[in-house]
Amino acid sequence: MNQHLSLRGGRPLSGHVSVGGAKNAATKMMIASLLTDEPVVLDNCPEIADVEITTELIQNLGTTVNRNGGSLHLHTPKITGTTARRKTRTNRISILALSPLLHRAGEAELPGVGGDVIGPRPVNFHIEALRQMGAVIDEVDGGYKAKSKGLHGTSLALAYPSVGATESIILAAVLAKGRTHLENAAVEPEIVDLVKFLQRMGAIIEFGANRTVTIDGVSRLHGTRYSVLPDRLEAASFGLLALATGGEITVNGANQNELMTFLNTIRRIGGDYVVGDEGITFRRSNHKLHSIELETDTYPGFATDWQQPTVVLLTQAEGLSVVHETVYEDRFGYTETLREMGAEIGVFNKCLGELPCRYHGRGERHSAVINGPTPLHAANIEIPDIRAGMAHVIAAAIAEGTSNLTGIDHLERGYEKFWYKLTAIGADFSLK
């Protein structure tokens, strides 16, 4: 926790890395394993801190957890605890344990939920959905106490296609009595992977047109073995490292299907890629990068978790780039450090984009204008969260001189064997 990273920049990074299993799928499947009393095995489960945090949570609820290489073996024959405790404020996974605990034990308790410092992410969608499905939930001491004599299906429409709320509703609906129909659901690849995992366990879940999901509740779920999809966010991060430093990185395991929007964007900027049998190779198409207009959105739009490292790349592009963040209202805090390193970035409270934005008129600083190219110089950097951390690593890799980064435990939360992979692409760094 007290380590810091010293990274000397100003050199192209090239080589091969293998992408790990998706953090945002694996941790949700670990929670979903609570729905059955039979063994579950997750293959390609990443060895990252967020998996360790989730492991601690489900162990407190009664799960036996064993790792064998890349495979995680889970078994919860009986729920032995009903309080979904979390290890740190940097993990919000505990809210998803409400549904399995209500199904298996009839009660649950959830402390206050934290998260990365990227703006409020309220749990009201989760709570109101469970209430509509028959749970009695009271707010107590900043947390929640929930009870249920059995959840039932219902019709729900989300005001916004929230990933967490969609996952919570699906976990509640698979064992609920009757049918649940959800409108305006999130359809990120990690959610689709969770649905495929639950189908293997015996669930009945169907995606319809226009973000609709229909779930027919079943009486029980059984164990299964499932391989977690590759992490598209990690794949994009290493692709951006190659483009930003002028190197060439092959990301083994990167899947074109989940990266299509990202791949189109980097080609507009002046990057290039080659899709092969084993993965995707990223490099610049020429030495000049182009400015663009970019808006984040829910899938299949440009992922908000790609935004921060992409902004770093845009500091090296010619002209004015505009980025409109529509998913989280407070996700440009990391740009202050980039400005200290020499970047020319302005952050504004206006909607500088074409997408309908729920933050319009609320005074949130959720649009950025980047003027480039600007040379970056080394700095002392405090990493605030996972994706901003990757942005800062890319900035340090571009910059002349040696940057010192603290808070590197955030990187270990989301990137498997990160230091090994930095070595594999020729980064000049040390950990102290």
C-alpha cells in the first residue's frame, strides 16, 4: 500500500501482453455463485485486488474459495452470514449481494457503499427495484437492512441504463416467482457474460429489442464451470500505451467484438490496429495524431472507462479535441495532474456534445477541451482511482524525465500482473 512507482518516460513501448479476465464480469459472477448451494468454477478469473476484496466478502457469507492457477473454485453450501461487509471504500460489489442473501437467507444487511472518486453512484435503483419485487428494506445507520419471504417478478423501467442496477435486478429475478420484465437495461459485454454464466446455472434470461430483458424465475440454480471473457478495458489501455508512446503492442486475447467502438475511435485519431488469430496489435498509422470530438455513453457507445487514457492520447494530437462525459459527472479530476505535466486542458460545465445528457444545466464539470500536441514533463502523481491511474501511467510514459506515482494499489485492483506486463513492453520503471 505504501509502494510507489518510478517511471522514466520518453521512449516507445513495444512488445506482447496477454489480457486478463474481465474484472467487471468475474467479480459479479462471484456474487452470483451465492445463488446456488453447488460448486462453481470460474476459469480465466483475474488475480487482482478487486477479486481478493470480493473473495473476503463472500467468505464472510459462507463461501469456500480456492484458487488453482487461473481458476477460482467457489462453494456456498449454506449462508452463514447475512451482512455484506466490504473491505475498503474502493469496492461497491457488496450491494449486489442483497439479492442472493434475500433468496438464500431471507434477510441481508448492507453497510454504506463507497466507490472510486468519480462522482456519486447512488444505489436507489437497486433498492427501489428490490422493494417492488417484495423486499422490505429500511435505511439504518447509513446502510440498509432487508428482509423477504420470497421475491416475485415484476415490470421495471430504469430511468438510466445503470450497469449495477441491471445486474442487481437480474440476480433478484432469476430465483423470483414469476416473470420479470426490465426496460432500459444496460447491455455491456460484462452483463451479457453474467447472463451466459447464469444460463449455465439453469436461469431463463432473454434479451429483447431496445434494451429489454425478460427473466422467468426458476426454483433453483445449479453449479457450473465458466470461462470469464477477456477484459476489454485492459486491452484498450495497453493499446493506448502503444499509440501514445509511438510503439507497437500486441494484446493477446483482445476481442474485436467488444472493442469495435474503441477501434473506430483510435483509427479516427490516427492510430492503427491489426486483428490476428491471437489478439490485436496496436500502433500508429503515421507519426501524426488527429484531434476528434468524442462522447462517452453506455454500451455500445464509447465506454467511460476508456475516456481518461484516451484524453492523455489526445494531448499529443494536433488541434482541439472535445470530450463530453455523459456517464459520470465528476470524472475529469485527473486532468489537473495532466495540466501540471504540461497539457492544455479546459474542463467545462456545459454539454459540449450532441448526445442527450442528464447533467445538462446541473453545473457539473463534465466536458473537456484538449489542445495539442503538447510535450509532457515528469511529475509527482497521486493516483485517485483505477482508470485515472492508467491515464497517469500513460502520461508518465510520454513525459520526459522520471515521474513518481503513489496510490499504485489502484492499478493492482484492475490490472492483472501489471508490473510484469510493463516489463514485457519495455517500460523503464522501478517499484519502491
